[in-house]
Amino acid sequence: MKEKSILQDIFTRKDFSQNELDIILPKFKQKKFFKGDYLLQQGKTANYYWFVESGFIRSFAIDTEGNDVSTNFYTVADIVIDWPSFFMRSATKENIQALTDCTCWQLDFETFQQLFHSIEAFREAGRSRLVKSYFELKEHSTGLITDQAKDRYLKLISEKPQIVRNVPLKQIASYLGITDTSLSRIRKEITEEK
């Protein structure tokens, strides 16, 4: 990997020795996706995960009425993974799709296992990402029950402003657990309050 990539910001000398970086970084393969490409489709088993170099990606599931409901959004430096499918080697219930043309760094399951079992710092970084992802998911799912829709939207603006600026409102609304009409009303209220 000759050019500087997002991986060099994710895997730093602070957490890894130069020798470990020399082993880890070349294992990732650059992968480009075009808008609309699927990184993973419902019913398949996740064999890869990706770090986003550029672009926007969405995960979504199909509800019992056939509607697609956004479950997460990803952008620069995010890890894109279906954790249960990847680790449990099970079919996913989600789809992961590029919202724009994207460049990612891909690691396959077998290589991940080799690095996980041979490099302690890689193992600890992976555990840390898994825990962080779990907390974010738990916070989001609890917020759908306990927080007002407007507060959920304001939180999304605060934490991921680039998502709000670059993702279709219908997809954001489904992620927030509301209709796009409700989201339009909330956006209007916020604008009027300024």
C-alpha cells in the first residue's frame, strides 16, 4: 500500500508496532463500489468487512410489510460489517448498499482470523470496535423507544452531520423510526426556531 489511506489513520503507531503495521496493512485490499452496488445482501453470509475511504453506505432490512428500513449509515473511517453474520457465519437479515460511489478497504474472514489470533493489538482493536458498535446499536434501539423523534433527529445532526447532508430524507426517516412527512415537519420546526 504505497499511497496514504484511511487505514493509516485507523491503524496507528500509537496502538501498533511498525512490524505489526507492516503485517496488517498489506492484508487489506482496496475495493471500489458504484452507487447502488450491494456489499452484502440478505440471506448471504458476510465474508468481508470494510473500512470506508470515501463515499456513503447504508444498511437496511426489509420489514414484514415489505418496506426497507435503514439500520445504519457509514462514511469515511467507519467500519462496515454485519457483526453477527461475519462472526457467527450465519445468513444476514440485512442488506448493505453503496449510496454513492465508494472506495473501501476490504479484509476477508480467513485473513481476519489469522490476524486476530496472531497479533494481540489487532485482537484488542477488534474487540474495542465491536463493543463500541454494540453500544451505538443499543443506544439507537433504546432511543427509538424513549426519545422524541425531534431529539433523535437533532442527535443524528450532532453526531453525523455528513449523513444528514448526503443521505435521502426517506432513508433517514426510516432510520429514525418515523415517516418522511414527520421528518419534514420536524426539519421545518427546527428551521423556524433558528
